[in-house]
Amino acid sequence: MTTSGGALRGTPTRRAGCSGVHAFYGVPFAAAPVGAGRFASPVPPAPWSGVRDASALGVVVPQNPVPAPLDRVFQPRGAQGGDCLNLNVWTPDAGASLPVLVWIHGGGFQVGSGNEDLYDGSRFARDGVVCVTINYRLGAEGFLHVGDDTPGSGNYGTLDQIAALRWVSDNIAAFGGDPARVTIAGESSGAMSVAALLAAPGARGLFRGAILQSGAGHNGLAGSAAAHVAAEVRRRLGVGQGLDALRAVPVDRVLQVQGEVAAEVATSSDRERWGPVIDRPWTIPFQPVVGGDVVPDLPIDAVRRGRVADIPLLVGYCAEEYRLHLGAASEFFTVDEDVVAALYGAVFGDHASAARALYAETAGADPTSLVAAIQTDRQYRVPAIRLAAAQAAVGGRAWLYRHARRSSAFGGTIGAGHATELPYVFDLLDDDTSALLAGVDAPQQLADVMHAAWVRFVSDGDPSGPSLTWPMVDATCPTMVFDDSSGVAYAPDAATLRWYDDLPERLLGV
């Protein structure tokens, strides 16, 4: 296989039932972001001579460890290091002008990689889709707003994603893919990255469709909030405003401070200390910065203005998103009545009592269930619905889904939680890692339905098929509910949505 950087030698995939599929791992799409390349826009990699071995996973982005117990599922595979801007490709040995799926991993913009077993693209390739997974800079290295006068400031991770898409545009034909038939997709912060790319002028023309799983268009830090975070990071690192001093700080030290800041922001109510950063409860302090040349507008606003009306969207959420988060955080804090009261007050203000009464009817009185319900709606469900509705309102095409199949993993505590749809989408229920997330009793029939719908959307821009009638979003809010038995529901759980009609949009998302 010959690319713009040189020749590659891949390896047959070992995934069962995928004979005739080759994988190419660790293919560089940008130069290593080290030295002067830190806190700077990505540049093309140097070409190589001879045939590069692409049979083993590449280096992943430096990051802090995934906390237990989720490290069993989401811990990145492969060594961490500087030469981390690489991607993986799965392609069938026969075929040309095939549709292409470019997958952007999640992990709160702070952890994760395209190397994880959950994102093995073998079965997309088996079904005629060239699948690409990418690595991009995370945390402070990817999203620290180092200064208004620095090109790309606060959006180096997004620029990495755009560089990967340019590589795909230039090279995917060599792998049998059609550069004019690229769909971008992601889950969690990967979906939020997809939303940022919808709003990014630099990504225009590099994809024709988008899939957003458990992340939508309300995420992004305003410049004032991003500057506030950067000032605190610099203070803790003991560096001033210049880039040279920041680049001289070892990556491990940046990661340490990044973790401290993220933990404080996630739990703080101290407005005097954190100001605009905590306008949104339990927010992420390292994510794309809105404003400037890279992401000029909040993604939901770009959609509302019709800027991507020509791009079909597949948007969805899990029915109990936040149960996974609460399980992961259980060793750090306890969900009690004080947490419930603080959250409802921060979100609903004077309407907190009435909103809580309604949630108690639908979710129960248990504090964990109440927090899971409101955080699922605030961070994921409402943003997904609004994004799909905004696309439909400007004449665009959008499809909405809800993943409701409860997982038996983690003792059943995560329910239909965050990321539990991934093993179904990638058709990987026979994978050990996927079983840790979806449960050993996950039904293959549901994987057959979901995976086929994603393949159709990537191939044709429409997830419907002979055995799955899936209406586009309109005023009735048709939602495909994926469960042991899947079908369309119209505006499911609509009663709780009314509490968000007058909610400031800055409170939506994470």
C-alpha cells in the first residue's frame, strides 16, 4: 500500500469472520508534536523510505491513567509517547470507491485512543466500509488556550482531527476508500469533536455525513473561561505567558497539573475562584475553544444557521448515560441529598422543587437515580434532541436514536449507561473488552440491527433498511429506540423536557 508518506505493509485482521480484511496500524498523519511542535498546529510528517511496517499498534497520546473500575474497559492499548499523531485503517482486500468511516474516540478530551479494542473496525470493513480510527492531542496539550495571538490556541486537538481528515482525503483511495464518501463519527467527547468539526471552516468538504453518539452541539469553552483555565495551569506550572517556558515543562508535569485542575473544576462551586469556567455544572475544563478561526461558533449555533444543512446527521444518546459516570466516580464522592439539592438548584433555580417532583415520579426518589436522570437529560438527551431538531428546522436531514438496552456488566449498576452502545455499533459482542461493557448476555440480534443501520448511513446517508423503518426528525420527534425489541417512539419521556424550555443553554452539555 502506497501513501503520500511512503509504502506500508499491513496485517490480516484476526477478528473472527473477517477473512479478507487487512489492518494498517500506527500510520502517521502529522509530525510528532514535540519541542516546538507542542502547543502548535500540526504539520505533515516526514516521508519514509522503504516499506513501513504497519502491523502493530502505534504510540498513543500521553495521558493520565483511566480511573478504576473503568480502566478495565477504556485503558488505551500501546505505549504513550511523543510520536502519537497516527491512525489505523481496516479495509477489505477487494473493493474500490468504498464508503469511509472516520472514528473519533471519546474520553472526556483527556483520555482514550483510537487503538482501543472497542473501536476495532474489522467488521465495518467486512461489510464494505473502510474504517479509520485516529489519535489526537488531549487535555492541556490539545486544548489549553495559550493566547489569543497564537494560531490555533485551545484547539490543537481539533486541528489534529482536521489534519487526519486531510490525510484521509489524500490517501484513502489507496485503501479502496472514496474520499468523497467520508462520514465522521464519535462517541462522548468524540461526538462533541464531531460537532466542533461541523462548525470548523477548516473541515468543510472533508466529510459528507456525521454521527454523534452521546455528545452534541452545546459543548465548547468560551474564550474567557478557557483563558481562566490557562492562567491557573500556568500559575501551577510556574510559567508566564511565553510559549517557550510552557514547552520546556515536561509532559508528565503538565499531566499532573491538568488532572488537578480538572478534578477541582468538576466539583467546585467557588465562583470567585473559577468564575465563568463553572457556568456549566461538572464541566470539562479542556475542550475546544469557541471563537477565532478554528471553531468560530458554538456548534449548535452553526447548525441553526444552516451552515451544515447539506450534511446528514445521525444523533443519539443512551437512556441512562450518567449511571456509568456515577459508577466510575463512586470512590471519590457519595451521591447523597446534598449533592441532589446542589445539582437541582444549579440547574433549575427557582423551579428546582417542581422539577425534582417530576423526576421523582419518573426516576424514583433514590439520590443516585435522580442525579443520573437529570445529568443524562442535561448533558446528553436534551442536546441531542436540540441538535437533530435544529438540523431539521433548516431543511437538513437528521435521525435520532435512544439506546435503551440495559447492560448486566458491573453488576448491572450502569444500566443503559454511557458507551454501552459501542459493542453493538462495532458488532463486537464476542470481544472480551466489549463483554466487560455490554455484559455477557448482550443480544447479537441487537448488534446485527444497529451495526447494519450504521453501515447503511455511512454508505447511503440514510440508516433505514428493509427491516428497519426509521423516520427522519420532524416536529413529532421520532426516535428509534434500540432494545431487545427495537422500534420508533415519538418524543419519548417528553414530560421532563419542558423543564429545559427556559433553561439557559450554557447549562447544557458537559
